[in-house]
Amino acid sequence: MIMTYFHMKNDVGMLKALNTDLPVTIVEQAPLVAENVASNTNGQDTSIYYPRPRPHDVLVDCACPYTCNKTIFDAHYNNNTQTCRMRVGLWMKKNKGEEFSCNEAAKQGFCPESCDPFKCKKPELEEMPIDKLEPFTRHEKVVIVTKIMGYPTEVKMLLQTLCLLTAAYNDRVQYDIVVFATNVTWINEDLFLFKEVVHPAKFTVVDENKTVPDLLRSMTEARRNYLLEMCNKTSVDEFHWADSCPNVGQLRYNWQAEFRSMHIWSHPALADYKYMLWADADSFCTMPWKQDPVDFLIKNKLAFAFSNFPQGDGGKNALQTKIREHFNTTICSVRLSEDGNLYAETGDNCENQRFGLVHGFFHLSDLDLFRSNMNWMTKFIGEDRLSRNPDDQEAVTVASTMLAPGKARHLELSGLKLNIMHNGVVDGRIKLIPGSYLAWWRKNAKRDFSAGFDKCKAFVKHGS
């Protein structure tokens, strides 16, 4: 086999001039597109492949990126280990090269043959060229939602996120955007910028008008006294959002989790909407979306859709007790089917079992599912106010699997890949090279995300 790397389509023409009976493959770190599919007299594949523009460079790509990555992906999400990816990454860090690393990992049994550049199947073809995106259908009663505490750095990061999201998606559907903020001082100073960036979409900032003393006064006396003791305070008026306490954690982060677990679903600001697209304030798009996740959710009558699973695990005894009291069973495990359906395996004796959680940074939901089950969402938090146990990832995982079985889907396994970077990782599982959004932006944005580059270059300052 002849295997080489080409980056320009014109280079393919040079290779066509080669007179060889050997199969020829053009390898590129991106989806490949076949040209002149044919076989030689020996029946060997002599198809020529050239790359589409790359959305990003990934750690494990080898010769068949989708085949290899999907194999690793399926193994990981069936609760096995990431041995294949880790092994390839280890060799690559030793500068052994991608081709050698993937080949060695497959030969030694750490990876399947689909990851071996000399044995893998032909790459899957892209569904649609990046420069020929179809218009999306705009649905009614859809809202894009996020939340910040409201500090200046968060505000600037959110401006970047919403600009990139508008360029990648919302320019085509113009859904309303609602931002919940615990402190609106700094976001109100830049309100004109936000409205300009997301125009013509409607942009609303919801002032939560909450302080820690306010929340403490709304709690039971037992919970309030517990927090006073853990935080070494004598009065609720001594509390501030910046406080971090033993066995409790950061109060501002805990409030984010509590809000997203319970309060958001019945908040008056969302009363006029039926469907919600949630994106964390540091979720950065890397390319235009070729598929519409909102349309996918609605047309398939789903209750929930998400980008990544699992992200950590949950289900400590206290939560399993709540699950048993409400559902008369416990959750033994949460799994994904081959087609991306999220489901829970339940049983009578799984109080000590932990289970995988949906990643909370990006998901879509039918708000009516949660509104109609606020008795469970309230019980889910219970006495554990201003706590990270349980948290919002546990909230959406339990609700979607127990209240809407068969109606929660993994986006990528359902054919939708959005390429959103969060905490240096794309769609929750693919490591960028370069390893930060800013480094990726400087190297690739103008080529791979021209709409975002033109619209947002003045605002992209975060993602180190």
C-alpha cells in the first residue's frame, strides 16, 4: 500500500499520474471524500481520497477517523476503558507519529483493527460540503438558555460564546436567547454589544436578584444550621457568593447546580417556551452546524438530547434513597444503545451502585417533561440546598431515563455532530490539537469557521 499525506486537492492530480498496481490512499486528519472510485485488475481499491476542510485536528484519528473514533467511543460508553485512546496518545507524545502509534496499538491488541491505518475500512463520506449548508426550519416556542453568576470575565466569555453560536447556528433560526444572571451589573454594561451580536434574535437578561442570605432564609432550619457550622459563620448575613466551605464546596458553583437542577424548569421567564437549548457560557463553536439539533428533538418527539455521555458518575446512597422513595426502584446503571438511546437499568438492590451521567454543558429538552414532574425535581434537591450532591448532571440523567424512557438520545450517535469545544475538549470527548480554543482559533478559525471568524474575531479572547 502507498500511504501519504496531502493537504491540497491539486496534489491528488499529481498522484493520479503514478503508474502502480498498489492500492493508493490519501490520508488526512479529516473526513475524506472519494474521487474516481475504481478497482485495478486485481480487484484492489484504487480510489483517490482528498480532504474536506478540517473542523479541527484530533488526538486519535489514524487513517479511518470515524471508524476508529466510533469504535473507541462505543467501547468507552459501554463502561469499558479508554485503553485504546490512551495508548495511542502515549506513543504520540513520544513523537512516534500518528500512523505508527495507531498501527502499534492495533497490533498489540489495545485497539481494534479499525484503528490500524493499514487495515481499516474506507472512511465514511461527509453528508454535506461545509460551504453548501441547507437552511434550517424555525420552530415555535424554542429558546436558547444559559446562566452566569455575572462576573466581568464570565460576561466577556458569554459574549464570545453567543457570538460563535449565532454564527454557527442561530443566524439561520433566530431563536430567542435568555441569560440568567445572579448579578446583572456587568452584563448590563455590555447589553448593547450582546444585542448587536445576536441580532435579530431577541435577547433577555433575567436578574435572579438572589443573595446567599436570601437563599439561607428560605431553607429549613436544619439545613441553614448545617451551612452555618460548615462555613464557620454565626449569621446568615456573613455569607457571600465567593465563600467556599469544607464538605460543601464553592457556594456560587453550588447555586448554579441547584438552579439548573430544579428552579430553571418552572421559572416564569421560560413560561412561554416549550423547548430549550442549553449551552454553558464557555461552550465555543468550531464550525457551522450541518444538522439542526432542535429540529431533530422536535421531529422525533424526544424529551431530551445531549452531546456527551458519560461525564463522571453519580448515584450516591442519598440519591438512590430518593430514587427508591419516588420510583419504587433504584438505578443500577445508565447506558447507551448502539443507536444512541439513553436508558437506565433498574433493580431492587442497587443502593450502593453508581451510574454514568449526561454531560451538562450542552443539551436540549422538552420543558414540559420537567414542568409536569416538579414534584420529583423538588424531591431531587430535597434538603440538599446549595450543594453539589446531587447536581444538575444527575438531575437531567435521572429525569430523562426514568420519566421519559426511550426519549433521550445522544446527538452524535444519532448522526448529529456539532463540534462544540468546552474545557479544551470537543463535544465532551475529542481533544483538540492545539489544546486550547484560542490556539485552535489562531490556527484554524479563518479556514474552518469563516463565518465565526468574520463575525466574532473582536470578541474571541477566552479558551486558554
